[in-house]
Amino acid sequence: MESGSTAAVAREVPTEPADLFRYGLRLLLDKDFDSWVALWDEDGICEFPFAPEHAPSRLEGRAAVAEYMREYPRQIDLQAIPYLEIHHTSDPHTVVVEMSATGRMVVADAPYEMSYIIVVTVRDGRITRYRDYWNPMGLPDSWHADADTDADANAESGAAA
């Protein structure tokens, strides 16, 4: 699933979990973050079980997901999904996704390569639960250093890290 310019074509948003996930990846590659957030249920839950200390481990609601994604383009320039496999489960609303992503770490200007396991639940055509088992240890050391610096600055200014 390579990124590339695509003509704006009005199409119906898929409602089945696997198709909706693939559609969402296309939106992320096209840098259409608002449309990606619109795929979420108003009360959808996003979890990052392996989140580092300075990052959220749980987002509750579409508004929280939108706020989180506001920073995404400043951190990662997602360019391709070279591997994608979607596994159906005994629950027709839930799929398990194995995938890898490549791109650039924006601030560090370093390559981004990450493997993921994601468990996605979709009800009524909207993402209601998204558990993203990414490995923060797979990021370059500069990302951890930048995050630690940001956390220290927030702590000194009294802001929540």
C-alpha cells in the first residue's frame, strides 16, 4: 500500500472492520487526518498498551483521538505500508492486524520503520476500540531524547507531561 497522489473521488466509506481499516490506512497515507478521525465512534477508545511514560496509554472519545492526531504530522511522515495482513476473529466486529509502516521521523529527520499488531473493533461502521501494540523501543534514540526533553520542559512549566 504505497502512498501517492490520488484524485479526489467521492466514495462510500466501508463499514466492515477489515475494509474500514484498509480505508483508514489510505487516509493516513494521504495525510487526511480529519477524515481518519471521522471514522471513529464518538465514544471510541484507543489504547497503547506499550506506551512510553511521556505518551498517553488511553484515549477516550473521538475528540481525544483528534487531539492526539493533531501532533502526528509533526512527528511522523508516514509514507508506505509495505506489509499488511488482516485476520478475522470469531467476533465479526473485530479484526487483528499485522502490519509494518515506513516513513520519516520529522524532527529527527530519521527513517521510520515500525511493525504493529492492532486489534480493531467496529460497530455500526465506526471504530469503537483500537488497541495499538506498537513498540516504542523501535524508534531512534533521538525520539526518546526529544520526548524526555519535552517532558522535562512541561514539568518545569507546570504542564502535565
